[in-house]
Amino acid sequence: MTMKAALYRRAGPAAEVLQVEEIERPQPGPGEVLVRVRASGVNPTDCKTRAGMTPRPIDGFQIPNMDGAGIVEAVGPGVDPGRVGERVWLWFAAAGQRRWGTAAEWTVVPQRQAVPLPDGASFDLGASLGVPAMTAHYCLFSDGPVNGQSVLVAGGAGAVGHFAIELAKRAGARVIATVSSAEKAALAEKAGADLVVNYRTADVAEQIHAFAPAVDRVIEVALGANLALDLAVARAGTTVVTYAAEAADPVLPVRACMTANVILRFVLLPGVPAAARDRAAADVTAALAAGDLTGLPVHKFPLDRIASAHEAAEAGAVGKVIVTL
């Protein structure tokens, strides 16, 4: 049996290497499930991998996109047959050496990476989770609980920032978010941030200090650009957790970091211990079931416009880019 899938056989610009073809439908192996994909989320990491910025071998072809949502249609040996018909959200579908991303009518993933999608949560929301929500979870909780703490989320309107705000509020933190526009401020406020500051204003640190004498944890999207602010609002023992790489590596002001007595943590989800990723998936699902996670504005593209979807994500579309199947 065949299916439609977006794929590429070499790294390069989206319009040059991405195409939609009819290929053989994969079958679930031991411990795997076959999922009929309803929505496929596009993340910056998907675009970087396709562009060759994070080199990896291609086994004949690669179907892009780590995250998605759909319905389990078949299971492999060792998987409970009762999972057939289950609504699920998917994470790390195309991780490692796996060729079966979510930009296809069907995909196969290890069963632990197909997580039950609570009733009431849309496929679009399910496809928006994965890398962003699990990254946000680990950044928030890798150094312990945040209940009663002040958390600064840089880039509060981005996907990671959005879920970081919502998960931090659910965990009992006071949340400050920085943004660059009124449109993004509205998104951060809707997510539940207690204070939203436009980082292009001159008195950012003063606004944050007026809200909280110091922040306990910083979820950082641009360490080089923002470290001076992070140090200005930190206390001794504040953890600055960064999850994104900038175009140029920042120069670290070692003495200033020593003087501030901060802790710098660097996070890339594939290197996070498996147990921590499983905890993140479970906690994200619990938050979904409780209605504590919401979606960003969605930009939808059909599968045959996969290149446009990747280009929109690369251009920094405000919200979430989703490929519909």
C-alpha cells in the first residue's frame, strides 16, 4: 500500500529539495505504532535539519517534521492492540536515524512517542507540542520545582516561550515574559504571563525589578543578546537555561557571570535523559487534560505546499506552522 509523503533526498533550501511523492506505507515493527497523521507541526529544528545546518545521514530519503498528531491504525509486536483507534500526539518522529517524519499520510514511531491526546485537545494543538512543550518543561524543571518562584521567559510569544509560560503558571510560578511587539505581548498575556515587557524599551530591567526584586529562573532563547539583562535581574543561584543557538556564538562575560553567581544550563532535547523526556510527555498530557495548555495562532498549509510551510517557519511566522493531511 502506498501513501503521499513530503520528502527530501539531500539537504538544501526548502523549495529546491522538498517534494511530495507516492511511496510505500511503513509498517510498525516491534514496539511501534502506525499512525494516520492528521496534523504535522513544523519546528525550527526541522528546517535546520532539512537545510543541512545540523548534518545527519539520509537513508535514501527523509520525511521531515518531528511533531504531529493523529490516530493509531495498527500496532507492531509487543504493543497492546487496544491502542488501535487512539488519538495521539507524536514527538521525535524523525529523530536519530528514523526516516519517518510526520509530513506524510502515515508514520511509524516507537509506542512511547505516541502519547494519548486528551479529549477536547485538537489535532492542531497536539501537533504543536512535541519539541516546544517538552523543551519548555525541561528548561523549567531540570533544576527543581518553580512553585513560588519568579520565572523570566525570553521570547514569550514563541512556541517554547508560550508553553513555558503556561507550564510555569500551572506549577505556581510568577511569570515575566519579554516580547518585541504589541501583537506578541497580547499572546504572552493570553498565555498567562503576570508581567509582559517589550525588550526594545530602555527600562526593561527596571520594569522587571519593580515586579520582582530578582528572578529565580530564566528560560532563554537568545543568550548572547539577552545575557546582560539576565544578569541584571538575577540573584545568586539564579539558573539561566538556554535552548536555542544564535547565528554567532556569544562571547561569555565570565567575570560578570562569576560576580552574579548564576548557573548557566544549555539544553538540546535529543540529549535530555530518556526518563526526563518521558516525564515531560506525561506532564504535558496532564496539563492538556486539565485545560492548562492552549495553542498559538495556526498557519495551515496542505501537504503539497510543504516547502511554503518550511519557508514560513524559517521567516519567523508568529504562531505555529501546521501541515494538514
